[in-house]
Amino acid sequence: MRLVTYEVGRQPRVGVVEGENVVDVRGVIEMAPHRRVSRTLAARPPFKAAARQARPALADPKRRAVYAAQAKRQNRPLIAVAISDCYRQAKKP
């Protein structure tokens, strides 16, 4: 996985290179809870907390590397792995 930074309208962005395209990570993070998760799950407070915690977790290079390795092994999107991990942590007593 190759991460890149770029600007759109004078705003810095972070993306992932996929073939010849760059996928905006922020856009993917914002879409994930709305398009890939049932409304019932997305409405639960622990899931909402996990989705909020996933963004800063992905900003941490060490955690991002761990999530990237898990995503590759599990053949899942990076954001899904991050939210799942944060969700499990939020449910712990």
C-alpha cells in the first residue's frame, strides 16, 4: 500500500494509490458507516463511538500498519478493520 498526500482546493488530503488512481481516504472513511453497515448496527452507541475513534486510529502510523496487515490478510477494507477493532475495544467493560 502506498499513501500519498495532495491538495484539492488548497486543502490537504491523504490518499491511497490503487493502480493508476488515488483513493481519497477521508471520503472512504465518511462513506463506510453509511453504505456498508446496517442501520441497526450504525445506530448503536458503541458503533458510533468506534467510527469516531477509527479516524484518529488510522492517523497513527503504527496502528495503521497493523490494520493494513490485518486488512490484507482478511481481504477487507482498511476502514472496516479499524472500525471493527475500535468497536471491540468500545464493547470491553
